[in-house]
Amino acid sequence: MSDILVVDDERDIRELVSDILQDEGFKTRMAGNADECMAAIGDKTPAMMILDIWLKDSHMDGIDILKKVKQDYPEVPVVIISGHGNIEIAVAAIKQGAYDFIEKPFNIDQLMVVIRRGMETSRLRRENIELKQKDSGPSEMLGDSASYKVLISQLDKVTNSNGRVMLTGPAGSGKELAARYIHTNSNRAMAPFVSVGCASIESDRMEEVLFGRESPERGVESGLLEEANGGIIYFDEVADMPLGTQSKILRVLVDQTFLRVGGNDKVQVDLRVISSTSRDLEAEIAAERFRSELYHRLNVVPIAVPDLEERREDIPMLAEYFIDTLNREQGLPARSLSGEATALLQTMEWPGNVRQLRNVIERVLILGDSSGEITADEVPEQSETAAEDGRVVLSGAIATMPLREAREAFEREYLMTQINRFGGNISRTAEFVGMERSALHRKLKSLGVVSGAKAAREDQASD
């Protein structure tokens, strides 16, 4: 985005302005009507626009185009020019987000002052957006499982509303990632996303951190609420917020104003609030550790983030993503996963969820070989049985059983593990273990793993 789009229905004017800008070293494009203007923007977002307010024979005038540009490309400064300018038009343009207003006939020196200032503003806005994107953490959601698709569908429904969202799910399941997904795909994407770790801030400092402080010695110090103005503030593990702070946050939600610590003047903010918790907030309310009024204000749209147990099909995709990310960010080896390693990852228990999976992948890349496929032997074992030199080491319980009972116990555990691995899909489980689907149903029934009715339902669902 390094060019300036000049939009004017008078050919002589747009060519004159374009020539002046090119003489000053700027790249330009030109458009003579609304259709040409919108096509040019769609082809490539300009760094800046010079827009005539009156466009003859166009279905949109300059104000209409300005509204559309500020809605879809808020980072682009737009300078309005008009030969019919007056203070009312100037005020209307500025209210709709115009960077500045110049009346025809304009002074070239005046025009260049505005252009240079606007281009600097454009550069700073782009740099600010890039820095926020780098510092804000990942916003990409990955997965193909049924539970993942349900989650994305729910998140997509709330992205462009201002409704408050409560994300629930176990630690490490990706609640903050879900919050960032909402932000990135919302109409506040260019505004700040500020995360508040309620569990990591000391109780006696919480209000100063959130609301800021005023004092004769240190002047005015902004808090996180002011930093998030216009954007989204995310309360991570909101159950850990002190009771006293909860009542003050409740007032912020009601009227979008607050007082800094030590201050007397109300601060007005425009905020969307997203919260998360891994605890049962209704139980916290019953124990008088969380205010019910705040819970109902925050829990407008509840969304459950599934744990990794419900997303086993996504493990290979997530593991590959973490390998690529760790290679780019830390220079760790860009290795691939063997089929055996992939299968093992899908059958392991993940109490720490996606966060734990990332840590396991990082550990393997740090301690393992520098090249070649990641083998199952390199994956930290977490199950009760492990392979050593080609033989299976049994758990104490199985080792003391008669052969028939041990075999049934092993088959039951093995088949349950594979069913979980494939998200309950009987057809895919049967294909992997090398059995006909009908034979697998009979085996499961004989082992008491799946009832006949449930097996029939799953059989029908997979057809």
C-alpha cells in the first residue's frame, strides 16, 4: 500500500493532482466515478485517497464512498476536496471519518502539507497494525473435527455483534485463541485486543491495573480499560477477579464509564467484553466468590471450547502446525511425524489439552534428532503400557489376569482407544484395525464396549 488514489469526475483536476503528486515522488492511480473508485480499491488498497465530494453520473457521492471506505478500510486516510465546499459539508465529512477537507481551487503547497501528513499517518497506522498482529499472539484456529466445526460456527455467529461472550473450557483448550479469533474477524479488528490475566494480577493491584491512576506526583497513568478503548478487553479466568473489583467492572458494563484510582473525572470508553473461565461460575456464585449480577452481564453468549479429548482427529494437524511454528520462531528442526508417532499422539491422554500438545512437540524437537521423521519412541509415553525392544510391558492389573481375561481387557482398552482416536467413527476405526465394520460391531458388543442401540445409531450416522 504505497500509492494514492485520486478520485474526481473532472479529468483535468484528477490528472493535475496526480501529476503534482508524481512530481513529489508519490505513486498514483486515478478514478473518474464511483464504480472505478470501488474497483480500484478492491484491486489494491491505497495508502491514501483524495476524494471529490461531488461525482457526476455516479450512484454514490463522495460521502457515500467515504462511509464505505472507513467501514472496510479504516486505516486509509481520506482527504475530501470540493469546489462547492462549505463548513456544513466539511463537518459532515469529518464526522464520517475524513482525514481532512480541502476546498477547490486549492493551493498546491497546502495540498502537499495535507498529503505528506496523511501519508505519515497511513504509515504509522500500518506499522501499528503490524506490531499489534505480531504482539497479540496467534488468531488462527485449526481443526477438522465435528466439535471444532461446531465451535467455529458459534464463534462466527458472534464476531460482528457487540454481545458479551463467555468462553468456558478446561485449561489449555484454547479459550484465548477463540477470543482472538472473534477479535480478528470482527469490525473491531483494527482496534486493540487487551488481555487481562485475572489470576496473574495481585488482588491489591487489580483496580490500578484496570482503571489506571491519577496522582500529583505521577500525573495520569492509563489502565488496561483505556488501552482497550474502541476494541475488545478479554478477562482471562474471570473467576479469579477480586469481589471488590467485580462490582466496579459491573458498573463499567452498565454505563461504559469509570474513575481512575485517585481521580475525580469520569473516563468514557467503548468496549466489547469477552471473558473466559475453567471453573463452574454458578458454584462460585453459590460459594459467594463471584457476583451473580456480573455473571449474568458477562454470560450473554456462552460458548464451550472443547478439550483435546473431543478433538483427537485434529491432533495431527495441530502437531504439524506447532512443528512449523517452532521452526519459524525458534529455529527448531522442521521434522515430520511418522505414522506411528501420529497414532500414538492420538491415543494419549491430554489433561493439559492443546497447550500440553504444543509443549510435547517442543520437547521432542529440542531433545530429538535434528532431521528425519519423529518416531513413536521419541514421544513421551503417558499410557499404562509401553513398548520396549519390541515387547509390551503390561500394567500390574493386566499382568495378574488369566490369559482370556487379559486378552479381553486388552482388546476392550485397545478398541476404546481407537474409537476415541477417530471421534467415535466406527467405519474409520474398523478400517484402521483391519476389521469389517459389522465384525467390529459384534466384537464391541461381545466386549460390552458399545450397546447394540448405540452401535446401530453410529452405524447409520456413518453411512
